[in-house]
Amino acid sequence: MGYTAAIAGASGYAGGELLRLLLAHPGIEIGTLTAGGNAGSTLGEHQPHLVPLADRVLAETTLENLAGHDIVFLALPHGQSGAIAEQLGDDVLVVDCGADFRLKDAAAWEAFYGSPHAGTWPYGLPELPGGRDALAGAARIAVPGCHVTTATLALFPGLAEGLVTPDLVVVAVTGTSGAGKSPKPHLIGSETMGSAAPYGVGGVHRHNPEIVQNLSGVAGTDVTLSFTPILAPMPRGILSTCSAPLAPGVTEEQVRDAYARRFSAEPFVHLLPEGTWPTTAMTLGANTALVQVTVDRAAGRMVAIAALDNLTKGTAGGAVQSANIALGLPETTGLPTTGVAP
């Protein structure tokens, strides 16, 4: 059975990546494309790399334009998905790439996003314990944040198996596309080229409560998190260095064995051979997350490093992967596992 999909926010980075992936998806036909301020222009003016769709005219993001599809992907600014989603029936699969439905704690949402909490949907990270069961047959999916996907995949095996204590440090280098496509003075080329800059320091980044939510759930206890993102002069990719104190008596062999077992059957998460470290270039354009783990004996800490493409596995690829599960399609359908080099 084939499905039709509308994409709201098709002129942005996440919308463009969704379209790139859906063009190769044999079970989903691309339907209406919508935008906000870019409505009325052609897709090719904003996404010239999507040649097969270049002549499509972007419609306004309204219920009327999104109705009549089996799937609606929302690639909208945070806070805009709730009003649209509540107008769509339960017979439509709605996949939100924004943050609106990720958090369970309404107080955390209001503190970090400054608006009323819209609710909580099934969470689009299949690799989490119980993740696939929560997505099977779902009519609503909340896609995780890109930093959240990277840090969660890097740390959850150690926490799930009690190998570390829940005092977590994450330092993540990320490309500029994570900030979206709207012009921002601090993201212009002359500001970013040749420079790396921290931001969201001191626990104020919006992905903070989502990482804590995921990893507290896995650990079965509240975790503490020090999260520092760093903007790097590259368009795509995240490289997260994550660490936590080892639990008493835990060995490096136990740590590696836990990660190998957790990821052995995962189609998109790969534990690299010992001595090989992830780079963002390895994941470019692929729906893969690459992980390496070791033990810093002198510090008594586990160190896990993960890399992924923030627009693919970190956003659009995770959305398609989760939609495949919800629809009963093979999870890997339409998703690339090989990157682009150099």
C-alpha cells in the first residue's frame, strides 16, 4: 500500500531533508508542500538541490492544504505545531519535527520555551528501550531534538545497565544548520568561518530537559546533566563527547560488551571497532549514528563519543524511520546508511 505525505515547512532545512529522503522512499508519495512566508514561491527557489520537485509551488500552511493526506510531516518553528495538529484527525499520521510534543513535564516546557504545553506524543527514538513498541501503530510522533538523539544514544547503554552513576557531562560540537534557515547575524559566514563558539551554556539550552527526560527514564532515577553545545564552522553534523563516573568495580570490558549488545541489531546505530573514533564526515547524508566508548581509568569515567548528521538521523531521517514503524513498513525503507565523502 502506498501513502501520501504533506510536508509543512518545506522551504526550511528540515523540510528539505525530509523531501530528499522521501524522493527515495518507495512507499510514500510526496503530496502538498507548504510554507509560511515563502508560500507562493516555487520550491526550487529555496531547495535548488531537489530538482524533481523544483517547479512545485509552496502553498500556505493551512488545514485545507494539509488535509487529504495519509501522513503530515511538520517541520515548523517550535510552538507552531500544536494548533495545526489538533485540527487533524486521528486517521492521519502526524510527525512533528519540532519540540512541541517531546517533553512530558509541562513545567519544563514552559520554563524553556515560554508558552503553554501542547501535550506529549509517542517519542520518535526507536533505539530507546521500548521505543519501537511505543511507535507501532501510533497516529502521532514527536521527533527528538538533534542534540538529544546524539547524547541519548551515546549514554543510554551505560545507564541502562548500571555501569555509570547518573552524573553526566556532554560537550557537543554542532553545525550551523541546527539553528534553522532564518537569517541570524551570528550565523553569517564572516562570523562562523574559522571560529568555534559555545552557546546555551549553563543548562539553559532547550535540549537540556529532553536529554534529562530520556536518560532519567533509562536509568530509573533522576540524572544530573552538564550540557555545553559548541557551534562549529560546518553546515551539518554533531559530535558529542559524553562522560559519566564509572560505578564501583566496573571494567572497560563490561562497558564495551554492554554497548556491543545494545547496538548489535540496530540498523542505524553502529559501535565502531576499537581505536576508531567517530567523525561528523562519516555520517554526512546518512541516517546513521556512530558510537565509540572507552574508559578513562585515571579519571574513573566512561567516555562515549557519538556522531550523526543533525538533519538526517538527527531530524528528518529519524522522522521517516519512526513513521515507517508506525505504518508497519520495514524500518529501513527509504533511508540511506552510507554517507558522502570527501
